[in-house]
Amino acid sequence: MPGARAARHSDAVHGAGAARDRTAPQFGVGTTDDGAHGSIVILEGVRVAVTGGAGFIGVHTVEALLDGGADVVVIDDLRHASSRRLPDHIELVEADVAGAEAREAVKRFGAEAVVHLAAQGGVNRSWREPVEDARANVLGTLSMLLAAVDAGCRRFVFASSGGALYGSTDRLPTPETEAAAPLSPYGTAKLVAETYLEMFTRTRGLSACALRYGNVYGPGQDGTGEAGLIAISCRRLLAGSAPLIRGDGLQTRDFVFVGDVVRANLLALDSSATEPVNIGTGVQTPVNAVVAELMATAAVQARPERVPAPAGEVRRCCLDNARARALLGWSPNHALSDGLSRTYRAFAGAASVPAVS
Ligand SMILES: NC(=O)c1ccc[n+]([C@@H]2O[C@H](COP(=O)([O-])OP(=O)(O)OC[C@H]3O[C@@H](n4cnc5c(N)ncnc54)[C@H](O)[C@@H]3O)[C@@H](O)[C@H]2O)c1
């Protein structure tokens, strides 16, 4: 809707060490409601590189950036691309974020901002292949930070993990001030990557922000692997199998709908916040309850199949989102029941897979 994209981003450039108004938008833009997608962030003409843009959260983020008028390049080596296809006309650089080709692509594109989503995302896999996990998640992030500085980017948004960072804390909902105590190589890599972000912000004038997501779910998530309870359960239910529950099912997660996460990504792009920010609902839901609700959505009655829980699994997760409200003006729009029904319908193909809102 072209009329909704009238706002232009400002030409102000934040050089190294320049004073920033921490409340001012990075790109001088705002939000609008175009009816089809709900509230979208206007980033008219802003050049954004999205790493991992072919992945689950990435494709939704690219769609929302395009809706907001941004120019987008996707950098992704397609090792775990989503079944949800990227828009046809999008520029895709097929490269590993830890390598020179990806760094050069950020500069060649003239990126003003980077949304860094590319990662090895499996907690269990990070135990099986901790060195590869660190290569993708630590070196890949360092490499993209260097690329952002080299390209003169004004903003860098990084996908961190609230679920993996806080470990087995009893402080729930967990605020960002809680000390990180990861229980896996994956969580440790996210913590190290966040430390690099803070260092680049202190020393190189890069405005970088880590978003600590809860358990993200929605259309387009891979339901064939070992992570992504809701996507896996949707696939199993649709195949006529019982859902699979690891452990006693009393472990809790902060399930956050992908549309809400995408909105957080765009709000963070347009903000000057450099503290880490939790992106979760502040509600913890036991795995047993989410599976039961999904079965009700699917109108299926089945006894879930139970297998042992993986060692070292986080027991409870619930993220305090007060900082997201204060710094980004973000709060979740989707209750779990709504998100589950959108997700199940998308997996069932009963509805055309709609853009998330
Ligand atoms: N899904 C969640 O619940 C969740 C929760 C917390 C944090 N995160 C983080 O959010 C980000 C996106 O997660 P997602 O669920 O969309 O994952 P995803 O696996 O669906 O997408 C990741 C994308 O990155 C690409 N990729 C992976 N390694 C790469 C590399 N070395 N070079 C280039 N491309 C590479 C993959 O091909 C894929 O397209 C990740 O950083 C993940 O750690 C996700």
C-alpha cells in the first residue's frame, strides 16, 4: 500500500562516538497500519541486510521489511532454509556468514542496517558439534559485526536466546539483569556473541542490540528436526501420529508467535537501544498444556508418546518483557491460542499461509 509508505528515513548519520538521542528512531520513521498486516514499521528506502533471511524467522522478517518499504538483501547459505519461500524478486547471496563473501556482500549492497539471524539453532546439535556451533554462531556474528562497521551501518540487530541464556534460574519472569548461566554450547555462543555486540557498540560506534527471543513458533517453522515442539507436533498430528513429548512435559516455555518477533526485529532496527532486550510473552506454558491445546485446535484426541528428556534441558522459561515495552514500545499481540490456530491452519494448508501480523 504505497500511501502507507510515505515516511522517508532521515539522513542523519551516527559516526563513531557521535552522541545519540537514545529515544530517537534510527531511521526517522514510524509505524502504520495497512489493514492486511496490522502494525508495520515503515523503513522506506532503508537498505537492510538480513542474514539467515531464508530461515523460519528470516522469511517473515524479509516480508515485513518489504511491506515497510525497505530494500533488502538476504545472506544465507541455505543449509536450513524454510519451506516458506522468499519473495521471488529478493536478492539472495548464498554464502556462509563466517566467510569473506558474506562480508563483501554487506558492503557491496551498501547496507545501512543488518538483521543477523543466521545461526546453528539446535541446542542438542550444539552438544554434538560444539566447534561447528561456535564457528557459525560466534565467528559468524563477529564476521557480520566487522562487515557492518566496514559498510558504515547505523544499526545491527542480533537474534539471541532468552531460553538458552538464563539457564535454570528461579527468577521468573526473568529480567535481562539476571546473570547469564547457559546450559549448552548454543547458549554460551549466544552469550559470547552478545559480548562482541557490546564491545563493538563501546569501541566502534556501532549501534547494536541483542533480542533475546523466547520459543518462537509459527507458519514456516521446520517440523522435521528435533527442535520446534509446535511445528513438530503439527506435522505429527496431520500425519495421524500422536504428538511426542520429551520428559514429563511439565517443563515450561515462553512461546512467542513469529509475527510478534518480526515486529520486535523491525522496532529494534528503528530504535537506538543497545541493551539486550527479552522478546517473550511473560507467560510460561508447560509443554503438556501446549500439546493439549494444539490437539484441541486440531480436534484430535490422542495419548502423547513420551521419550526421555535430553540431558541438561532448561526446566522453566518465562521472560520479563518490561524492557521491550519501555525501550521498543513492543508487546505481544498474539495469545497462544490464536498463534496455535494460525500455525496449525498454515501447516494443514487449510488456509493460504498468510503474512504474519
Ligand atoms: N526459533 C526459535 O525459537 C529461536 C529462539 C531463540 C533464538 N533464535 C535465533 O533466531 C535466529 C533465527 O532462528 P530460526 O528459528 O529462523 O532458525 P532457522 O534455522 O529456521 O534459520 C536460520 C537460517 O540461517 C541460515 N544459516 C545457518 N547457518 C548459516 C551460516 N553459517 N551462514 C549463512 N546462513 C546460515 C540457515 O540456512 C537458515 O536459513 C537464530 O539466530 C536463532 O538462534 C531462534
